[in-house]
Amino acid sequence: MSSLPTTVRDADLPERVEIYEVGPRDGLQNESAVIPVEIKAEFLDRLADAGLRTLEATSFVHPKWVPQLADAADLLARLHRRDGLDYPVLTPNERGLDRAIEAGCDHVAVFASATETFAKRNLNRTLDEQFAMFEPTVTRAVREGLRVRAYVSMVFGDPWEGGVDPGQAAAVGARLMEMGCDQLSLGDTIGVATPAHVGAVLDACAARGVGVDRIAVHFHDTYGQALANTLAALRRGVTTVDASAGGLGGCPYAGSATGNLATEDLVWMLDGLGIAHGADLRALVDTSVWMAGHLGRPSPSRVVTALAPES
């Protein structure tokens, strides 16, 4: 089997896409067995060697809530940060921001909800109250010269409330951008989005003054729609796509979730479309096979499965 797809360029699509690699943070955070910090550091190095330039490294969240990422400061101290590479971290509150600044981070992210129920369950805040929680963190980060990404979860659907109105999701995103965030990542947390729904949310964001140049998309593949939804976003002009090496990660609120969009699956599609991205597919596959060995289970990525040495 060929290790590269045939390239057929589509002039209606962007010439280049930034892959925002979330595997080291979002991909690993729900693993029940704690992964040694040296393995996490090597994972980041291998992903950098594979050509990825934005690597979400970890999260400065309280260890009680995410034990897997309790070693955030140690990880960043061990990491050999390379020139030209971006290592954003999640900072849920001002204490997390303090720790990120102490560790020398210059790119942070906050994590909000598009729905009332998830805000209460995940943040212990109402939909409106969550903004008061984020504002001091965002304001101070911007004041200190850091870049701030805004994640919004449950953008397309919520396991308790069902479908989410695009206008409501866009309103949450717009409020975060108005605080000073420079990028908005739209999260399909339980993987229920479909292509036309993606377009509707992007239209709602545009109506709120948030254009596609400031938007990233973050799809889960629960129903096998992640690549279709990504292509729909690309056709609308989005040029930043979140992905996780090997399809690592899942959502505790959707039992059938197979994880984030796999970076390798995304790269295969981008290569076939003639869209530049800078990543080496074979090196990514090798890295995901290596990490799968440490996790004790195969990668759910279709491309990893097809191209792994034992295939």
C-alpha cells in the first residue's frame, strides 16, 4: 500500500493549514495510568521531530482534577524548547497562569462551555458566571504579553441539553474574544457535528465579529464525522485545525467517543488535497506506534493502522 495519497489540488481550499497538536495535553489527560514525565517529554520531542510546530504541552490545572498532568512544571523544565516552536499550555485560573508564567510560557489557553449544564458540571459556574472566572486570567495574560487561546466546549451538542443553538455558541466565543483572546477553538466535544452545522456555527461567529482567520476547529470522531467536518471548515476558510497524534483522547461525557481527530488522518487528507502543513506522515505514524506501546493498546487512527510496520 502506498504511504502517500495521490495529490489533487483543490483551488477553493487554503494553501496551508496549521496543525495545532493537542495529543500531549488533551490526548493524555484522561489516561487512568500515570505516564512517566520522561515519556511525555520524549513524546513532545518526537512530535517536534515530525515537523509539528504547535504542541500543546500540558495544563496547569489542580492535580486533584487531572492527576495525569500534575507534573506540568517538571515536564516543562525537562523539555528542550526549540526555536520557532510553540508550546501552549492550559491555564484554567489565575493560579494556573502564575505557574505557567513561572515556567516561562508565553502562550496559554482557557476552557469555557457553550452550554449551561456543562458549565455547571465542569466549572461549577453558570453559563454567565464562567466569564467572571476567566476575565482576570485573560486580562492579566494579555497585559503581560502572552497570547491567549479560548477553547469553547460543547459547541455543537451537549449530552444533557442536546443540540446547541449556533448563536449561543457564537455568543460565548465572542465574549471570550472581546476579553482579549486571540484565537477561538470551537470544540465538538462529543463528536455530534455534521458539515452544514459547522457552516452554521461559523456564520454565527462571523455575525458576532469573529472571522475564520481567528478560529480553529476541534473535532472528535465519535460518529466518524471529524474529517468531513474539518473539510467543511477548510472550505469556509478556517486554517487552524486541532488534532491529536494517534487519535489519543476521548470525552468522559460520551462513552462511544473514539477520541480527537487523529493527526495522521488529518495529514493524509491534507496531503491528498495538496495543502501544506509541514509534518512528516511516516514520522508521525512511528511516534504514535511508539506511544501506543507505552499505553498498551493500538492507536484508533485509521492511517496509523494502515501504515504501522506490523500492518
